Amino acid sequence: MILVSLVNWFVYAALPEKARQPLMLPVSSTILRWNEIACALGHTGTQVAVQQPASGFFLSDVEKVVEDVLTRNMKGRESES
């Protein structure tokens, strides 16, 4: 079993590596945010993830979320009175 394991490991190590392809992630991906933080802190190197084109700006998405929260809060207050 040890010999089979060693032969298997050597064969795997001797095979050529598959070509790497960039990973397309949505803008809201956590790994993309960590990549941006690392770049901002001065870390250089290969890019971990490639961002997909955004459908809109980040701030417009935040504005939509804030409007939804305010709408829910207003509805909640109206139902209480």
C-alpha cells in the first residue's frame, strides 16, 4: 500500500499542471473585497479574482437598500398607530 501510494503521488506530481483561467465573480463577492483590500494595503502579486461587469454603481445599490429599510420602518410605524 505504501508503494502504491508513493507511485500514485509521483505520477500526480509529474503530470503537467492545467492552464489557469481567471475566475469571474460578482461584485458583491467576499473574496473580491479581500483582494481589493490587499491591493490597497500595498500587496502586489497576481489578482485573485476578476470582477464581472457591474450592472450599476455600488452607491446606487446602497441607496436601494437604505430606501427599502426606510420603507419597512415607515410601514411598521404606520401599523403600530
